[in-house]
Amino acid sequence: MFVRSVMIPLRKTISVTESKTAKEVLSLLEKHNIDGVPVITDGRYAGIVTRYKIYEAQFASGMSAEDFLEYMKAGDMAHWLLDTVTEDAVFEQTLLLVKDRPLIAVTGQKGELLGIITRSDILEQFQSAFGMKAKGVRISFTSVETEGRIARLSEITRQFHENIISLATFDESDKLVRRIVMKVEKKQSMDKFLKKLEQSGFRILSIHED
């Protein structure tokens, strides 16, 4: 999946120009109940202003709160100018960037702002990827890292007509072993399905119904 599939386009993005005062930015954040906005200068992306960065800048400025809110500009408080993604970027790249900010800017080849991805958008996509919004049985198991293991898993799943809601694999400390977490719909044949997995060399670690 690519960023363009998840991003909020520019026409729906709340943004500010570099000349907006801290007071105006805070008012906008309060009005829309958001934590940050991108800053635009002559159509180009110029960084992000957040509530936290505004308060941090006011504390460091030595100015009174009244003077700071009145005279400090959005362009002077903007951060993360270089931390952007393109529409063609792989969506997973956004996870590392969003850890310390409420949104990520999506920019074009000339630095123009094309839209944003918010932290809540990213979390929602990962919830969907792990099937957290669908009821089912989550099975965690390990398998020796050999060619054809996923194909064998698919074969067993098809044999028991299991509907896979989500499937994710993780590296273990032992490079020869891989942990797999699969969520499937709950069926009467679940016990037989689990037994077949173990007979095929998959070691069941945990089973959780949610």
C-alpha cells in the first residue's frame, strides 16, 4: 500500500501560512480539535506547527505570553521541514516518522504540499492490517524458516476452509525461526485445524479469541 491511498488531500487539509501568529494558530487548533497543522509558504511546505512546539517556543523565548502570542509567527515555529513523504512512498515508512508528531506532510517534487497523513490515520491502518476490528481467533505460532512454509500454511488453511482475517510474520531472536500471527474466523473445525498445524511443524504459542 502506498501513501496516496491513505493521505488526506490538500483540499481537505487544514493549514496555515507562515505569517499567522501563534495566537491565530492556537485558535485554529482549538476550533478543529487538532494538535498540529502544516505551514505553507508560497504554496510550498514549510514545516509543522504543533501545540507542544508553540508552548516550548514561548518558554524558550523569554517573552510574555501576551507578546509571544501576538508577535511570534507560524514560520518561526515550524519544525520537520525535511521529514516528509511522497505519494509513491510505501505506507509503512510513515510509522517511524509519526512517533513524535501528530501528522506527516506529503509533498511533491517541487516541495509543494499535496496533503497530510495523521497519526490517527496511521494507527487505524495498522489496526486494520492486524484485524483488530473484526471478531475472530488470533493464533500465534512459530515455524522453522524454510522455503515453502507460508505456502504450506495456505494449503492447510484452504483445506479447512478457514477465512483469514489477518496474517503477519515477525523475526525471532533465532534467525532460523519465524513467528507468525494469524487471525481467522471462529469455526467448529478449529480444534482440528490447530492439530493439523502442529502436525505440519507449526508450534502453537497462544490462542486468543476476540
